[in-house]
Amino acid sequence: MRLLIAKYRHVFSVGLQSNIVYRWNFAMRAAFSLIHLAFVFILWRAAYQGETTIGGFSLEQTLTYFVTLLVLQFFIGAFSEDYEISEEIRSGLINQFLTKPINYFVYRFTIFVAARLVSGLLALIPLLLALPLIGEFITFPDEVWRLVLGLPAAFMSALIQFTIAYIFGMLTFWFLEIQSFVILSMTIETLLGGQIFPLDLLPATIYRISQFLPYYYQMYFPAAIFTGRIDYASAQQGLVIQAFWVVALLGIAQLLWRRGLREHTAVGG
């Protein structure tokens, strides 16, 4: 176990160093995301003109949701992992993992964690600079249980996002190009992941259906816990469904890896 931890700790260290090289890319992306956040503020302030609440939530609660969503995107969102995995399969670089005692999924997830740590911390810098301007609109509930349940929800959300990206990367064993699959998934995720508007504003039936889909747990679920958009009972129920999707997606990922290796011709790398 000690050797196993040391092995992936080294992978994490290498991933951290390689991502720090691209720190300016992450910093610029975070800075430009504030422009998007500014438009969100303008849009929702206009929507609340003459209204004290929409869907039972105040302007401050809704804007807090979008700020939280922005932070979560940089800490747990999968950016380009699917394309990186796809390129490693296509170029033959994956061959080096077939003869070494390294679990490819754990290796890639360790790199993912290192990258999100760098991008998340860098994203906080422009947000903190903008805090004097947006601070009056930020309001979080004070229930301790939201932090207790929200942190594991955020971790499982990261695991779901990475595993979905990993699954799309695995499709390279059968398809030369995976871009169409990724774009379709991102489109659905943007809508059903609560990135355009909070999902609780959907009609009740559609919202209920969305709670059983993995996209609900990619971004909206932890943000809703942290910002008070769901209650304790819904959060507990959501954690159970989220855990189910983690297990199901991990199973699919492992199945595709095993089947993909049967189709793989180990050349190059």
C-alpha cells in the first residue's frame, strides 16, 4: 500500500508541475470567465426587476448559485481529458501502461486532480479581486450539514465528470474521431447540468426526471447543496443516486477498457 501511494503521489507531483507550466492559460480562462459572470449578473438583475423572488429564491441566492458554479467548474470540471486520452490511444502512448503495474484510470484521474487543483486555485484570484464589486450579492446558508454533504457531493461530481470524459476517450478504440460525441454530451450537460439556469426553475415533472440523470450530479447538485437550493432530505436522496451513477459509470469505463484492449493494436509509443 505504501508503494502504491508513493507511485501515484509521484504521478500527482508530475501532473502538478506540468499544469503549472500552463498556469497563464488557466489564469486567462478564469479572468475571461468573469466576463461571462458579468453578463449573468446583468441578465438576472433584469429578470428580477419588479420581482423579489423567482422560483422561491431571491436575486442574491440566484447570483450566489452562479458564482459557486463558476468556482466548481474550475475545481471539478473535466476540460480536455477526453481528448488527451483519445490522443494517447491514437498515438500509441497508451502502450507504455500495458506492461507496467499502473492502473491507467487511476493514473489519468490523478493527473486530473492535479490539473483541477491548479486551475481551481488560479480561478480564485480574479474572483477575489472582483469580490468588492459582487460581495453584496453573495449570500450562503449557514447550515453546517451543507458543508458536510456538499464536499462528498463535489468529489463524486468530479469523479462523474472525469469518468464520462474517460468513457468518451475510450471510444477511440472503435472510432477515429470522438469530437461529435463530446460536443453532444457537452450540449446536454450545459442544459441539464444547470449551467444556463438553476434546474429547479424547470417544470416539476422535467425537474424530477433530471434528478435521475447523471448530468444533474455533474455540477448542479453540489452547487445546489452549498447555496441552499435543496433541503436536507433531497440532498441525502441525491447522494444515494449520485453514488449509483459513480459505480455505474466506473463499471462502464472498466468494460470499455477491457473490450478496447481487444481491439487495440500495440504499435508506436
